[in-house]
Amino acid sequence: MEQTARKERALEAAARLFSERRFDEVSMEEIAQRAEVGKGTLYTYFADKEELYFAVVFDGIKRLNESLQTGATGPDDPEERLRHMVYCIVSFFSQNRYFFRLMSIEDGRSEDGKGDSRRRWHEERRVQLEAIETVLRNGQRAGVFRISHPAIEAHILRDMVRTVMVNTRDLELTVAEIVDIILRVFLTGIRSA
């Protein structure tokens, strides 16, 4: 039990540090100090800093994807299911701001997709798009959504969420208010009538 708690503290400390500074500016010693564990303890869980970094990244993306899949299996009404899904994403990022910053960093780094970890990152991100696309396609089949390119529109919605999360961090909006803004623009646009 104590081992699990130490490992979780190490992941949390590493996530915060990696989201605050560049990878090469964070040391294992600093992570150990922040996690209140011995440096040797870190090396019993992770072979090196890169392994710890990707453990942080994949822990966060796994939790986000679980949240997304919960949203995708929400209410039967397609619009409510989409709302539920976007709520799950925004809520996750609101509660895990440091992971949101880390995810943005990793998205920028992973564009070339070289290495197993980078390929895995792209695969995990694709899982997110597929969940959104499924909800959009189901709404299209039900006659609720007018969708012409579900894959592109899934990207647009995901990127809308990201943009709103970046630009609302200093505003005092609730998760529900953020979701309302995103869905109003995505579903109806900004035209007045």
C-alpha cells in the first residue's frame, strides 16, 4: 500500500514539474524531493527520467480516455451524449490543469511519431477522436446532426475544447458554462438566426 502511494506521489510530482519546465530542466533528484521519496525509490519504479516522463503521460491519457469513453456511452439522445462527452473532457482538464499543459507539450513533440512512445501517444489520441466521431456519426444516423465529414468535425470539436481550455484558465467559468459555450458554437454556430 505504501509503495503504491509513493509511486503515485512520484507520478504527481513529475507531472507537475514536467508541465512547468522543459524535460531537460527537470532532474530525478528534484522529482524525488517534491514527491518526498528517496531518489533511489524513483529508480525502483522507473529505469530513467524518460520512462518516468512517459509513465506520467500515459497515466494521464489513460484517465482522459476512460473519461471520454464514459461520455461516449452516456444518454441515448445524441445531443445529450455529445454534451456529456464534452462535459467529461472539460471536467477532466479542469481538475488536471497540469496534465492539460503536459498534453499540449507532448502533442507538439509527437508530430513526427518516431519511437514507440510517440507512436503510442498518437494511438491514444486517435482513441479520443474515434470516440467523438462515433457520437457524431450516431447523431447523424438519428437525423440530429448534419455531419458531412465526421473525422474532420471530430478534430474540430476536440480542438475547440483545447482552445477554450487554454483561453479560459483566468476566467471564472464553471465546467457547465464552458461546455455550453463550446456546444453552442459547435452545434449552432455564431449566426444570430
